[in-house]
Amino acid sequence: DSVQFHNASIIMKNLTIAGFGLDNWLGSVSADVKQQMVDELISSLGMPNFKLAVAAKYDLQQVKEAFMAVKTGALNGKALFWNG
């Protein structure tokens, strides 16, 4: 998505715009850093209090609807599929 900024708003308020892309970051770090990240993620997933918010449940026949909801950002959480 494109975003527009007014130059005066940025310059006069001395603002800085910065971005972050996971792909770029992963390409810039060592294998050790990547392994540490994976280890921390696995550890977090195994904690009893770890939860993923489920925003919607879809029947397998609703793949198109689920994909569009995820793509458009309409869901505030994960989409689950079930074969009912």
C-alpha cells in the first residue's frame, strides 16, 4: 500500500520515517543470529501462557473468503480451517 506524507509536516516537526522488512533483516544477519531467533521462538511457543488470537474459523470450502479476509487485513488474529 502506498502512503503519502506532506513534506512540511515532516520537515517542520523534525520527523524521521523508517521502515523494517523481515526479508532484508534476515539477509543481513549471521546464521548464529537466525538460529538464536528460531530457538527463542520455539521456547516462546512452548510456554503455557502463549496464545494466538483466533479471529475467524472457515470451512475448507471457504478458502477464497478466508484468503481475502487475511489479505485485506479484515481479521485481527489468525484464520483457522476445519473440515466440518
